[in-house]
Amino acid sequence: MAGTAYYEFNRDRVIGTAAELFARNGYHGTGMAELGRAVELGRGALYRYIGSKEAVLYAISKDQVDKMNSHAEAVLDRDLEPRELLREMARGLLRNIADHRAEWTVFFREYNALTGERRDDVIAARERYEGYWRQALDRGVSGGALRPTPPLLVKGILGMLNYTYLWFTPEGELAPEELADLFLDALIDGIHV
Amino acid sequence: MAGTAYYEFNRDRVIGTAAELFARNGYHGTGMAELGRAVELGRGALYRYIGSKEAVLYAISKDQVDKMNSHAEAVLDRDLEPRELLREMARGLLRNIADHRAEWTVFFREYNALTGERRDDVIAARERYEGYWRQALDRGVSGGALRPTPPLLVKGILGMLNYTYLWFTPEGELAPEELADLFLDALIDGIHV
């Protein structure tokens, strides 16, 4: 048990440090030897925690998307009115991006470097997340509160939110949750008079 | 004159090829020697066209942002009603992103690698572009067609549009201009009933 906790602790440490390094110097610009030095693990130990550089990239990406899927499922399970449902979805995403900027930076920049099953997995998880947004919008439509909108609008909403990884600093005047409300309210209410 | 045209031609070729390489393998993961091989220029010739790897990154980034600034200025100079003005701004950006995906990919992924004056320059150009969007929104407000919105909404609109570099393929069912209208109309009209 203690062994497992120690393993998990070290694995998280390796993945967290890798996210910082990849965010700073790029995935292709960071070597496993450099990662090993940063976490003070030798080659053998490092490979025990994480099998390959691509496995690190996969873990960084998949972990955050999985968290957002769990969040969306929990929010959709609550009986929220449409505006509050969309706001909650957005709040969870912006809070997560603000708390894990390095991971999201690596994800958006580098997920194209994933191959084979790992790539398919991450793409499938992303599509599931988009599906939850579509569900949230559809629920508003069938409840009569929202008008039907083109499916591609979900990509626009996610763009609005995801793009914050490039510019939003949680030390600013707004909390991520407030920014989420600002964006979603503008979109729900429109900006015309 | 022929000399200048030849120089310009080769310089564009170097920058275009660099954008493809950086987009594929990352800025940090691409060496000048590799770029030289790809454009079939020796070290000396390559440096004559572009002084350093960072100068290539600067050219890739600055060129597209400059184009968008010129586009925004031209659109703002026309006497368009608010919806058409915003649509035109968005159409220009989505068309440019669709036509220069490698360049925008490199820009969004790697502009953080720029340093000193080059970095300041690109950031200033970006801010100018955001300013044009704010002008377009403000014009709608003072004309009585749009309601005042928080300044940060511009970042949301740009997120919606910029994020297309990650997913939009011009071979799909929608032209970039149609997608721009779809996004802007949803934002202007809102999505509630």
C-alpha cells in the first residue's frame, strides 16, 4: 500500500515536471535524460514510472481531458436550468485550465505528436467532452429555453474557453469562474440591443 | 530588381518551409541545418535570407498578424453596419487561418519562444488587432445596435475564431467565411429563445 502510494507520488511528480518542461521547451525539444535530471531519477527508475516520452505526453493530455469528462458528467447529472448548466460546464473547464496551464499548453500544442492507440484515445475523450456540451445545449433546446444552433457552435464555445490557456492569468481581476459566466452570458444573451 | 525579386522569392520559400517544419516537429525540435537541407541552401546562404532561427519564427508570426491588422483597417474604413462589420472581421481571420494553418499553428504554439524586441513587437501587433475588434464592437454600441460588453469578451471572440487553427479543414462542408458568419451570428443574436 505504502509502495503504491510512493509509486503514484513519484509518477505524478514525473508527469507534472514533464508538463512544465514540455510547456517551456516543447515536446520535441525535451529529452528523457533532461526529464530524468529534473526529477532526479536515473534512466531505469524513470522508465519504471513512465515507459516512454510519448507515454508522458499521453498521461499529461489524457488526465486533464478525463477530469473534464467526469466534471461534465457530474454537472449533467444535476438538475440545473440551462443557463446554470452551461455556466457550470464552462466554470469547470476554465478553473481546470487556470490550475493546470502547463498541462493544457502541452495538450493543445503537442497532442498531434501522439500516435496510434494513444492518439485515438485522446481524440475519443475529446469528442466525448464535445458531446457533453452538445447534450447541455440540446437539453436547453428541448426545455424550450434555447434555440437550436448549428452543431459546430460547440467548437466555437470550446474555442472561447480553451483559448484562455494562452492568455488568462488567475492572478488577474477575474476568477476563472467569473470569466466563464461572462463568456457564457454574452453567448446566451447575445450582444445586440 | 531581378535580384530583389529572387531574394524575396527565396526568403518566402525559407519562411514557408520553416513554418511547415516547425508546425510538424516544433520550433525547438527543428534545427537550422534541417531547414537548410529542406530548402537546399547551405549555411551561409540560409543566413543571408534569414539571420537566425528566432528571426524565422518572428517572420512567420509577424507576417500573419500584420496581414490581419491591414485587413481590419480596411474593413473598419468601409461604412458597414455592425453585424456586417463584425462578420467581415471574422471572415478575414478565418480565411487567413485556413490558408495559413502551418503559420498560425507555429504562431500560437511557439510565439512564447520569441525574446526581447521581437517578442514585444509581435505582442504589440496582436494588441493592435484586439484593439480593432474593440473598435468594431464600440462602433456598434455608439450606433445603438449593440449593447456594451466587457472588454474581455474580445478575447472570447478571438478564442472562438483562433481556435479553428486546431480543427477547421477548409475541405469540409463550410467555407471559412460561412463558419465566421455562423459564429458571429450566434454571438450577436444569442442562443436563447
